[in-house]
Amino acid sequence: MIQLKSVLTLVAVATLAACTTLGPNYQTPAANAPAAYRAAAPAAGAELQRDWWLMFGDAQLDALQAQALRASPTLAAAAARIERARAVFGATQADRLPRVDVGASAGGLRTSAKATTTPVLQGRPVTFEGETFGLSASIGWELDLWGRVKRQAESAQAQLDAATTDAAAARVALTADVAASYWQWRALADEATALQALRDSRAKAFQVAQTRFDAGSSTMQDLERVRAELAAADADVADLPRRQALVLNQLAALTGQAAAELKLDAKPLAAPPQIRAGLPSELLQRRPDLAQSLAQLHAATAQVGIAEAAFYPSIKLTGSFGYSSEDLGSLISAPARLYNFGPSISLPLFEGGRNKANLASAKAQVDESLAGFRGRMLQALREVDDALAELQGRAAVVDAQNRTLNSAGQALTVARSRYDKGAVSYLDVTEAERTPLATARALAQLRGAQWVATAQLVKALGGGWSSPRDASGA
């Protein structure tokens, strides 16, 4: 009967434990995103996928991205953080279940005849000597009356979500940086071609100017001006390998290999394709760093419930059952049976303000996490606007430079025609070459800037990641 009453008591207390959860429940804060981006966003364009770089059909870029994803220590560290967070979550889940231990013991026993506590019978000390054997099982379970354990599991799950989205954000950043460096290297190769043509033209102009000066048909000022232009072109040509090496070194570091191992083929860059930016409100589903920030806010909110539960009583159910006997043969028998069970209650009466301080700290952490999310949201909006403005502005400049190139090309054609007819000298032809060759170099630089801005837009839009709530996979 006593056992039945105890069981009924445990059931009643366990039912009560499932009814109360302290602390605020997490709610996703409003993003407060504008209706549209400030910069003009293309209404149509390519939709980013998880492996977004495949849309460009560049096998060389694909290989670099695969190498980076395999060798990046940043991604390896992010994966380790996921495993650590998963282990913590598993440990908190275990706290919700009873703990069961079993044990066995065997040993000899003899009490002292000289000890103060030795009993005395008829003037003689009574000692005990023999063997003892035991088997036991114990159980312990903390009743989650106030939802402390539940909130711990909730916080651990949110931390696991944060670690997962942190890894996704690292992947987006890495692949965007690899693409930006690769496109920058290709743009430098295009610039090198244009720059070499400009240098060759300046060299021819200097030869003509030298010949005319030697013949007395031009002044020293004209000769030195052309010499200075050739020297400037030589300086640009000499500086280009340094710039290319720095970009190549960066690309090698991103892909986890030595720069000497990188063997790339230079191919001219065309205009980058348009990428659909979508609406600002979609960033919450598109950017893993925003999802990470929300997960951290969720974890902080759960910690408030944990801190509040510290003000309330803690009830633990403990019990043990086993056998103890001096004779191994009679160990498993009714007379050798022993057990005890029952609840234990602890109530905090004086903590020196510790619980109040912990609660205040938890609430402050929520405020900090909320402010961090809002700041990150503003930063995300700015990054998209910056990338769109960069692409829009570069496109306008490219259009103007193309018009310049067309007009300068026509002027060069006229100059060559007049030279063929003997109306002008070759120096006039080289002068006419100045604008189209310089414009070709500027266009190579602008094209590279467009592609780098494309990589920045990809990163700002989340690189094809989508929230697991809306699409599978991260």
C-alpha cells in the first residue's frame, strides 16, 4: 500500500511538472524591411541556387570552388562547432530523462576493538568481522516543475541552429570571395592585354618622335612628352605582375593551396549576367547570418526562463533497490533485500542576490541579441544596396566608355586613312591610338569591377541559401 501511494504521488507530481514553463516564449521580431531597395534592382534575372557559381558555366571556377570547399579551414572549424553544439543539445535532452545506475560490491569487514565507537558488552569490546556482498540499482529524476530543463533544451537547440547557419554563412562568404578573386585575376589578364597594346603604341610613337627630332622637324619638348608617356606605360606594365601575384596569392589561400600550384587559363571577361535581387523582406529567408542572429536571440530568450526557474523549489525523485548479505549464496533473497525512495525538495532562501543578477543578465542578453539582429538586418540591406548601386553605376560608365571607344575607333580609322594617303605623319596615327587603347584598358578594369560587384551581390543575397523552414538544406 505504501508503494502504491508513492507511485500515485510520483504520477501526480510528474503531471504537475508538465504544466508550467517559466520565462517568455520566443517570437520572431519584425524585420522592418523597406518595400524595395534604394538602388535599382533588376526585375528579372538569374535566381541563385546553393551552388550558385555553376550558373556561369566556367569549369575553371567550378574546380576552384570545389577545392575551396574541400580544403578551407574556416569551413572545417564551422563543422566542428556544429558537432559541439549537437553534443551539448544531446546532453540537455538527457537531463529530461531519469538517471539509472547499477552497481555491485564485495569486500571484507572487521571493526576495531579500540575505537571510541566500539560497543562494550559486559566489559568486553564487541567487534564484527566477516564478508559482505551487495547488488544495487538507483534512480534519480529531477521534476521539471518550472520548465528549467525544457528551456535548457530549447536554448541548446537554438545554439545548434546558430552553429548550423554560421557554417552556411561561412560557405557563402568563402565561395563569393573565391569567385571575386578569380574574376579579378581574369580582369587583370584583360587589362594586361590592353596595357601591352598601349605600351607598344607608345613605343612606336617614341620611335617616330625620335626620328622627327633627329631630322629637326620637331622640338625637344615633343620628344620628351612622348618619352614620358612611354615611361608611364612601362611603369604600368612593370607593376601589373605585382597586382596579379597578390590576387593569385589571395585565391590560393582561399582554396587551401600554394600559389605556385595554381595554373589558370586567362579568358576574356564578357558582361556579367543579371541576378534577381528579390524583395528586402526576403533577406530573412535568404541570408544565413540573419538566421544565425535570430537563433542566438532564441537561445537568449530561453535563458530567461532558466534564470527565473532558479527562484523556485527544485524537486528530485530518488530511489534505490538492491540486496546486501554476508553470504554470497543468499544474496538474491527476500531477507537480503533493501530499498529506499522518496522526493527531495530544495528551496533557495538566500543567494546573496545571485539569482536576481543572473536574471538581469539574461534579460540584458536578450536586449543585446535583439539589437544585434536589427543591426545585422540594416547591414544586410546596405550590402545589397551597395552591390546594386555598384553594378548600376559601373554599367552606366561601361556604356559611356563603349561610346567613347566607338568614336575613338572611327577617329583612328580616319587617321590611318589619311596616313595611307600621305596627308599626316605616323605620329598622328599613334596619337589617334591613344584614346581607344586607354579606353580599352579602362573597360577591362570596369568589367572586372562589375564581376567583383556581382560576387558582392551574391554574398549580400545569401549565396542561394534558403531557410530550412522554407526549403530543405542549408
